[in-house]
Amino acid sequence: MQTLAPRRPVCINLNSDGSIQRNEAQMTREQTLDRIFAMNPTATSEFLDCFDDECLGEYLDHLNAASQPRGRMAIWVRPTRNRAVVTAPTRD
């Protein structure tokens, strides 16, 4: 039988506009990209170069949350600027 280690508590601070307040010591773009490549080896630098630093940070947050075991303690807060469901009119 596999034994799971206890998870660390998660603290998510929100700004007044509802966006996630980052508490890391402002990683450089290269550090962020290195961590993304370590967690997602299929990501390419050509693709990730299309995104600004804030979007890359949000993606890294999402990768970190997705790598944790699922359950009641698994928490990820969708950034307020990203909608969960997107629709588009049909083309005739």
C-alpha cells in the first residue's frame, strides 16, 4: 500500500481586483522558463516566447497546482481575467 506524505498548507493572497498576489522574489523570465521546462518537457521556447511574464507566472502556478495530489486540500484559483467557459458566434 502506498503512503502519501501530508501536503503543505496553501495560502493564496488576492489583490483588490481579485488577481493572485505573487509572493515569490520576482523570478526572472529565464528562471520561470526553466521551471516550466522542468515541469513540462513538451513546452517549446518558441511557443512560450509568445507570452508575457505575468502569463508565464500564472502558467507555472497552474503547473504547480496540477502536480499536487487531488483532494479537498488541492486548491487552484483561476485568474479573474481568464473565464472558465468561452463562447464564440458560429460562422455562416
